[in-house]
Amino acid sequence: MSSSSAPERYLTVAEVAEVLGTTERFPRRLIAERRIPFVKAGKHVRIARSTLDSYIQANTVPSITPRRNGLRRTV
């Protein structure tokens, strides 16, 4: 990490839930099941923003382009 780059941002469970658009229960389950890396400082749990971005990227399902094979669906 170079000195000109911004320091890593660590998110609370509530912030992670907000980014994912879920309740706090989902990120807590990810943590409990060790499905996402986290930092524990005393009783506080934090997830690095870069880790969350990697998790989102790894679990993003790409869309598919529908094939046009010339067959028509009969009703």
C-alpha cells in the first residue's frame, strides 16, 4: 500500500447490511459461518470495505443472453 492511497475503511455489521440491502442478521450469519473474513477488536466486529467488495464480486451471477435459435414457442 502506498502512502498516497486512502486507508482501508472498516464497516460495522449494520453498515455491511446497508450496503447489501439486507438486515443485520445476514452479515452476522456470514461471519458466524466464516464465509467472509472479518476483524475482531475486543467485542467489535468489522469487515474491510475491500473484503466486502470482493465478496460481492465473487458472488455476482452474470446475466445470460437469451439465445435466438429460430424455434417458436407454441401456445
